[in-house]
Amino acid sequence: MIGQARFAACRAVLLVLAATSFVCVAADKDPRRSGFDFMSPQTKAMQQDDASNPAMLWVSDGEALWNRRPGASERACAGCHAAAPESMRGIAASYPRFDATLQRPLDLRQRINVCRVEHQHAPPLAAESQELLSLEAFVAMQSRGLPIKPDADPRAQPFRERGAALFKQRIGQLDLSCTTCHDALAGQRLGSAVIPQAHPTGYPIYRLEWQGLGSLQRRLRGCMSGVRAEPFAYGAPELVELELYLMQRAAAMALEAPAVRP
Amino acid sequence: MNRTRRKIIHAGASLGVIGWARAVTAAEGGVEIALALAIKQYVGDAVVRAGKVKLDVAELVENGNTVPLSVAVDSPMTATDHVKSIAIFNERNPQRDVIRFALGPRSGRALVATRIRLATSQKLVAIAQLSDGSYWSHSADVIVTLAACVES
Amino acid sequence: MARALITLPASAKRGEAIEIRTLIAHPMETGYRPGEDGRIVPRDLIRRLSCHYNDELVFSAEMFPATSANPFVSFYTLALASGTLRFTWEGDNGFLQTESRSISVT
């Protein structure tokens, strides 16, 4: 009985390893792969079916928030932007974007909060709050299937270059940089998990490990904790610069938001 | 003493285990006993036969927090011949029960799906109760991989 | 009110077995997990999902801590008559949520 179970286990692990190698080797000219490609068929199926993707719970909340006035005399998002499928199409695929007023790049979450404060006269939503994640998920979904189109504004470039430097910088007690694992070792395994290439193609994601929806910043902070470094605070300029770089690195890859990830 | 307690004590006695309550631990024998007792509480004195039930779950799962599975039972689902309930048990979580479904002739098809939590690699057992009082089962071994990076 | 997503066909043929998929937002706190402060987070679960078709109980699921967060349950029911499908989730701390969907059966 135990012998059979071990054999089945070995076979299962070998099958998964073989499948993983196939994904890496069978590449066309573009070697880039979304984290989606490294997932099990069951997790992929969870993402692809809107009736069973848990992230859709946040999307439906986001849609309600889009149409809700934050105050009796204030406009809802829909008051300026009308129907999101039209007005928000391509938006998430092109963020972070350089903001001329603040003279720095803003990510989508910061942009939503700028709108709330400036145009809706409402308090900003807290990072990783239910409301902000729901709005972000709803807006991001309007870019689903579209290619990532990094901000072409030349003023964003110095910030992007800082992000590129951060990506290569060794940090933490484990003295690892993002590129150590996600460029050089992508496709190989850390423990039993396949190391993905770290393209932000699906954010905000329903992560099985979190049992909830979270943003790219949550994931980046998680990675930093993982290598035993002090994570940047939510909203820190470094996290926006990293995202700016990551979106350039993933340029033209299709957005899958809101995705499911292990 | 109520019927359930009497049954459990009889089960313990028939398994020849002394101090059976303390045997329900992480030790191999304890794991099997705990699962057997939980199943016995569901089926009573009936014999559970393998067959008719198909428990569909991946052999290797990426994350134990959310493991999709489905259970299908070969049944015409008529008024006189149908599935009354399906229960899923696990081996190594803190508690044996996972989920129980109540079906009937209004169901049309005996096919249910859900997502469950698995604390570690272990066996899952799905048991269907039919309208004629018979019980059928299917089990599957699942390997659960843990996240490589600890976030906090 | 927790967000719930229910997917089922808007119409069906009489006697057809239709698939219903349900998803509801809920942490399904097991009662075994230590929180940030090291103390066990109290159990907080949805205990039961039931489906009534024109007020007749056609399906139920009893959930335990091993049911995942944001519980997903799918099942089948026979489309016998036009009317209302009522979904009720009940659980700890007085959790109670009901959603209704119409179905047209021809």
C-alpha cells in the first residue's frame, strides 16, 4: 500500500517536472511566459472560468463601487467616466504613468485615490483595503486580453531605470536580487514550487496562499520578506519604480487580470 | 449512553485497541483509526463498498489552501434509485470531516464540485449513500506542496 | 453583506438537469490558525448552503473547517418549472445570506 503510494507520488512529481521542462524548451522567438503557464491545469481552470474565479467576487464589488456616489453631492466614478468597459479599456495595461502635477509616476491604486481626493472630495482608500482592491480589480479587468503598453512618456524613464536597478540589487539576509531567481532560474524549482518569470500579467491576483485578493505591491513585499529584507512600505516610490520597470519588461504580453496564482 | 457513543466504543473494542481515545494521534495507527471512526459515524453498521463513486482530485496540488475536487456517482437519480448524500473525509487535517452534500431525485445528476483545504499530503475518501441504504466509496491520495517562501 | 456569485442558465427545457455554480466571499476561519499576535483566531465558518426551488429544498451542503475560504460549490438540479431558486448561506456569528435567481422553464 505504502509502496504504491510512493510510486504514484514519484510518477506525479516526474510528470510535473517533465511538463515544466516542456514549457521552457518549447519557446518561440519570445521566451517570456506568464505565471499562468507554470500553473497546474486545475488552477488554470479556476482562473479561466468567471463563474468560479474567486477574484470575480472583488470585481463585482468594484463594479458596485464604480457606480456609487461617495457623498450625496459627489459624483460616482461613473459620473465622469461613464461605462468602465469603454473608458477604462487599456488603462490598467498602461499604468504606472507619469503624473505631470505630482512630477512622478503613479500606479493605478494611487491614481484611483488621486481621483477620489481631487474629483470626488472623498478620503483616499487604504492600501490593500477591500474597496481599493475591488476598484482595482474592476478597472484592471477592462484591460483583460490587451497587450501591456508601458507609459511612453520620456519623463517616466529615470524612474523606470531606478526600478531596473532595484530589480538587480541584492537584498536581505539571503542576499538575493529579483533577477537572481526570476531571470536566471525561472522555470526551475524552489522547493516544490516552479519559479515564474515574474511578469505582472495578472494583478490584482487571487492568490491561493493568501486565500484572498492582493496587489502587486503585496506580492513584492512578500518576496522581500521571503529573502529576509525589510519590505518597502505600501505606496513607497521604490515599489512604483519597480512596477514601472516590470511592466516594461513585460511589454506586449497580454494582461490576464484578475488572475489566480498559487 | 447515546447510540453514537455506544457505536464508537464498540468500534474501538472491535478494533482491539486499548485506550483508543489516546490512540487518535498523529501516529500511523491513530490516523487510520480516526478516519475509520469518522466514516463509521456516517455509515453506522453498513458495509462500505468501493465503486460507483468517482472522486476527481489532482494527484499533486500547488497549494493546500484551495484544492478543487469533484465527486460523481453513477446513479440514474430517479425517485426509487438515487444518491441521498455524499460525504468527504480526510486523513490528516485537524478534523476528519470536509463537506457533506444532500442530494435527491430533484438533483438530476449526482455530480458536485467544491474546493477544500489540505493541511498536508494525505488520503481523501468520498462516500455516497444511496436510496437503497447502500454505501459506496472512492479514495484518492493527494500530495500537497508547500509554498517555498515564507512571507512573514 | 458578503458578495455572492451564482451562475445558472436563465432558461432551460423541462426535465433538463442544469448546473448551478455558487461562490461566496467568506474567510472560513478554521479556528486552528494562530493570528498575528500568536493567539488562535476564533472559528468563523459558513456551516450550510441550501437551495430551494420554488420553496422546495433540492440541495444542501454542510461545510466544515476543511472547506476553503470563499467557498465554491457546484451541483445539479432538475429544471421542472419556471420560478425562483433561493440560495441560503448560514454560519457562525449569525451569518445569514439569501440570494434569489429566476429561471424560465419551457
